Amino acid sequence: MKMFFTLITFATLASLAIVGFAADANSGKSVLRHVVAFKFKSTTTPEQIKSVEVAFSALPGKISEIKGFEWGLNNSPENLNKGCTHGYILTFNSDKDRGAYIIHPAHKIFGGLVGPLLDDVFVIDFFAKE
């Protein structure tokens, strides 16, 4: 059983890593990827989910340290998403920029909006490699 969970964990991390293992095409330097996945509570309404999508998508306009932002809905046929339906990838130039994002008032406000609606959240950060 332990090996099964190890394989699931490896497959999940490998698929996330494939998404972000690319260097900044403009400079050739490594960038920091911040990958976030949300699992909403069963009681969360479609309207509440839409408000989260809109609010998260607005953060790059409010936080200058965000250099890239992508998001989408899970469509993996592998059924390894552990209930997470929404995936987000934010790109930063450095640890310092990510740190500024984490403590930024706009990010704190967003956390207050989304936190009560989530059953779980998954976050992994890494410096992209070629």
C-alpha cells in the first residue's frame, strides 16, 4: 500500500513539474514557479467559485512581482487530482518576489475570500530547469 501511495505522489509531482520546467525564454535565467491547486468544499456554490476565479485572476494587476499567471480547470484522465479542480501557476523572478507576493495585502484579502470555501489546497514552488 505504501508503494502505491509513493507511486501516486511521484506521478502527481512529475506531472506538475512537467508543466513548469521551462526557463524564462527572454532571459535564459531560471524562474520561480508557484503552483496552486484548489479543492472546493461541496457546499461552495458556482457563484462563489466564479468569484474566486475572478479575484485570483486580478492579483497580477495588483501585485507587480507576479511575472506570469496561468490557470485552468482539471481535465486529467489519470484521476490523481485528489479532488482539486482548479490549478494556478504564478511565475516570479526570485524568492524575494514570491515573499513580497505572500505578504502583499491583496494576497491576504484573496486568502480571506478563498480560505473558507476550500476543503484543501496544494502548493508547490520550484525553480524551473531546462
